[in-house]
Amino acid sequence: MPDIQNGEPVGNAHRFAPAAPDEEYVYGACCPGWHTAADQTDALADWIGFMRARKVDRVCSLLPGDHGDGAGGDERDCADGAFDTFRDVFGPEQVCTAPILDHRLVDPGLLDREILPFLDDAAAAEERVVVLCLTGLGRTGQVLAVWLAHDRGYAPDRAIETVEEMGRKPRDPVRAGNATEEELLDLLAAFG
């Protein structure tokens, strides 16, 4: 289990941690360079090296980035060049870009069509996949909680609590006033 301080994973600059203490394949992380003043190219190279050293084979990016859907400056800055680099390094079939706006519930259709099949394929192939958003907390936390309900059979409450114990914040849309707790639980129950 990662070290947690103020409800967030510490101990590595990338907030890299599994969805649950016993999860082998599905991990979460922050965007390359979100936390540093380093050159974006250097930050991206460091992030990729870190992931490769941990035998990560796939990347699922939740950043709107270059998808033209209203990403803020920090997300655009973080994502600039990252998508193409991810595809170059990991391979085009090993990268899923599933844009989700910050502080919003994940679209069930996006989960069903894009994200969960990608995570399922990674687990079936026994390949590690990292799910990322800007800070690696809210959107990533939601997707990891859905994964635990979907693939690991966790009840919605347990999935949320487990992901929170791992330092993520799946309740972020609720705290931001963009969803209710019931809507979040219903989302997880729909995939459980």
C-alpha cells in the first residue's frame, strides 16, 4: 500500500499506485510533469522511464488534451505531445485516450465502449496499465473504483473506500457539486 499523507499518495512524484492493495494490473498516476517546473519534454521522458521501470505496458489517458473539448491550460500543457509520445513508446494499440472533463462523473458510454474493454484486455494479457488524469486523483479515482466493481466484484461503497485508501478521490464530482453520492454509487453499480 502506498504511503498516504493528507489523503494523497506520496513517495513518488507520479502518484503511481495500484487500484487496490492486491491489484496486479490496473494502476493510477498523475499526468507527466503536472507537479514540476521542469521542461515538458524532460518531465514526459521521466514519467515514461518511471512507468517502464515498473513494467507498465499500456496507458489510459483521461485528459481532454488535444481532443478539442475544452481542456484547461494545465491539462493542455500536460497533454501537449504526450498522446503522440505514448503511442510512439507504448504502441498505438497500447494507448487509450478517453477524455473526461475534470470534476465530472465518467460517462457510462465511455466506460462501456472504451475504458473498461481496454482495462479488461490489459488484465487478460497480464499487462500493467496506468490510468491517468491531471493530478491522478479524481477522474482516475472514479475509473479505478469502477474497475474494482466491474472486474474484482467490489460493492460500490467498498470500491470507493478502497480507492480512497490508495490515495485517490473518486468522490471529486460530488464534492464539486456536479454529481450526487447516489449518482456515483449508481455508476459503480451499473458496472458491478
